Amino acid sequence: MIISSQLLSDHAHGFFTRNGGVSEGIYSSLNCGLGSGDNHELVAENRKRAMGRLGLQSLKLITCSQVHGAGVLTIANNGVLGNPEKSDALVSGQVGVAVGVLTADCAPVLMADHNSGVVGAVHAGWKGALTGVLEAAVSSMERLGSHISDIRAVIGPCISQSSYEVGPEFRARFEASGCNADLFFKRSSNKNHYMFDLEGYIVVRMEGLGIGQIERSGLDTYEDVDNFFSYRRSQHLLEGGYGRSLSLISVHS
């Protein structure tokens, strides 16, 4: 199953579920994460299958290492700017490539400017979102010719607030940033713990930038075992590893 959005219909794109690949066991089956403990040949085949399902088999898929930071890799006609080993977002104005991110609870955000044709893919976990990865990605899109009001953004499947319990030290980081933490944290049934709304936090950050249109999938990676990988679920089940789902977008449809 591929999840797509009408907001990005001018561009070949997709948020892939865990189904339709060749990996087995805890990585079953469309694990696209080279950083997982899965066989790299199987991961390569899964990536190939994902690209093929969007009709992009002739394009090059570019991803980055993802370090939960705010680094951006920019792909333009005159070359590549940024360090793929220190990036959590990719933007592109170049025909012939697709940019993608890998997630397993963190939020994949796909963006496109329907006028300039510039696209972006962002790995937005709590740390990256807090330290400005969304703002950095949008700034990079602007440098390639985008206008913020023309950018459309879609937040893919991620861990929902009802599944994301955190401690007081986690909330304190957001309070220290100056945001209204009450908007994103509600009390848990466990004393001194909270439930964090990652998706809602990302929406507010993007609204603050003035992005034209924002859509959220509302799909919970933690709860939906059949369709999504989840880091937190794998930790709770002591599985010893977890797969990563691919979300990608290209300049043209």
C-alpha cells in the first residue's frame, strides 16, 4: 500500500507502508533502511520495488544518514550542497532524481512548490523538529526558487499522541524553547508523565513559517502493526531491531 496526497499530485510521491517487500521476520517486508540490521541486498531490492511502484525505476533515489538534526542536503542542477552524513532533510530542483527519508515513528514530511517544481523530504523526529529541520528545509527550497506561500506539505504516518508517553525532562526541553508546551502535551495516566503530540507540533512549526497548505495523515505507526514499522513498539516488545519505511518525492510526476 502506498499513501499519497492530492496536495502533491503534480509530483510522483508516496509514503510506503511495510508491505510488499522481500524482507522477513521483524523487517517484514518492505524495509528500506540500510541502517537496520537487515540484509543490504534485500533492502536494495525493497527500494527498487518502491521506486518501480511509482514508475520511477529510471530515476536515482537519494537519501541521507539522518542524525536527528537540522542539516539539509540540497540537490540542484549545478551539484549537491550539504553533507549526506549529517542531514535529515533533502530538497531538490533536479529532474532525474527522487529524494526520500526513512522513518519508524518519526514523521516523514513531503513538500512541493507547484510553481517552481522544487520538492523536499524531511525526517522530522522531536529533536529535529525542535532544532529547526523544517525551517532549514524550507529555507533551502527558497534558495532554489520556491515561495513559502506556494509550498504544500504533507505529514505522513508517525507515532500519535495517544502512543507517545514521555517524562518531565522531555517536556522541559520544549518549555525551554519558548513554545506553549500545553498545546502539545497532555497528562498521562502515569504520574509525572505526558503524552506528546509530534504531528501537532510539526503543524504549528510549519504554520509559523507561512506554508500555503498543510495536510496530516493521522495514521499511527505504533498502533498499526500490520502496516508500519515502529521503533518504540520494537523496544517495548524487545524485538532487537526494526525496519524503516520509505517516503519519497520527485520533481515531476
